[in-house]
Amino acid sequence: MNELKKDMFIGSVSFLGIVAFVSGQFILSTMMFGVAAVWSTILLSNRTQTVKS
């Protein structure tokens, strides 16, 4: 998966979290924001390790 696809995935999960929050599905929105945060942290960690190498 290239960087653009990973960034698009994080953006779409964040957007779905916002939509779920607005529609009142608070548990689903919390899960979506959590997935986006964890995935973004993993992606950022991988990018930093690649730059250092």
C-alpha cells in the first residue's frame, strides 16, 4: 500500500467518525477515531524509521 492510499484510508476513517458522531452513534464514532489515531501513529512511526535508515 503506497503512502497516498494510506493517507486516504486515514482520512476516510476520520470522516466516517465525524459522520457517525453527528448522527448520534457515539460508540461507532469513538471506534473510528481510535482506528484513525492508531493507524496514523503507526504510519508516522514507519515514516520516521524509513527516513532515519
